[in-house]
Amino acid sequence: MPQRMTDQEWEAQNRGPHPGRTPAELTALGICWHCSGNGVTYTAFGGNQRAVPCAENCDNGKVPR
Ligand SMILES: [Zn+2]
């Protein structure tokens, strides 16, 4: 059984594969700034960890061209 992430670790996934980049830099790279290229955003509250589809109409984390 995989180890359970803490809520903090779960939400840290929102930083995606490009931590430290600004939204403008991500957009310039063709990556959705909202979900950092994940296609989903991660929310956790009291151990209830959920992955929510990105609210932007991105293509699985990429900016539609
Ligand atoms: Zn997105």
C-alpha cells in the first residue's frame, strides 16, 4: 500500500514540474499557469485529498494554440 501523503505534500503537487516559474513564464512555455501543466489542481482539507480538473479550459495542462 503506498504511503499516504500529507495534505501539504498533496497540495505541493500544484507547483507542477516547473516550480518557481511565474504564470507569465509558464504561459510563454505553452503551459497552463492555473494547473502548472498538471491538468488538475490539488486540494486537501483535513485529510480529504482531491484532484480537481483544471478550471481553465486547458488541454491537459497545455495552453491551446
Ligand atoms: Zn490548466
